[in-house]
Amino acid sequence: MDLSIQFAYDQPDLGQSQTLHRITALSQHGGQLGSMLWDTRHIRNIGVASDQQRRGIATAMWHEGHRMAAENRSIPKPKHSADRTAAGEAWARSVGGRLPRRLVFEGSIGEARPA
């Protein structure tokens, strides 16, 4: 299946103290396929539309973020977060890069333990 992805980059102002970077993956018709949000420390959020998952869109955004960082020193390379779902863990291992020890959340909000 041919997947034609276009990327849009911006720095959204979400009231954070650090500059945030966002890549949005768009179809050739302009429909949103997914997005990746990161700061200097790590990926804050990455998601792909449920009907578009497992087609390489998250991986394409990861590579686009690294390509952009190589071309523009003001954009940090995306890095994996310790806060990953099981699916996020599998994806992070597949694309490579340094993997911080994964945290597993249980109980009330804010209680985390290493996986």
C-alpha cells in the first residue's frame, strides 16, 4: 500500500516553560494522520489515527524529526520518554535510539514505578 505523507511543523504554545515542537503527518488530501510533540528532554506525545496505525506513520514522524534536527540546530532531536505504553515500548525498540527505563503507572495519579 502506497503511503504518501506530508509533514507540517510548528511550535505550539501550550503554556509550557519549554519550547515544544510538533510534527503533524498529513495525507495527500490534507487529512491528519498523526502528530508527534516533543521538547528538549523527550517525546511528550505521539499518536496516529486509529484507522491509520501500523502503516509506518509514527516511524516516518520520528525520522522527519531527526532529519529536521540535523538541518536546524534550534530543533532538538526527538528522544524516547520513560513514560511509554506497551505499544509505545514495542515501537520505540523498533526505531532504535536510547531507551530510558520504562515507568509503569499504578494506583493514584503520579505514582510510578520502573517496569
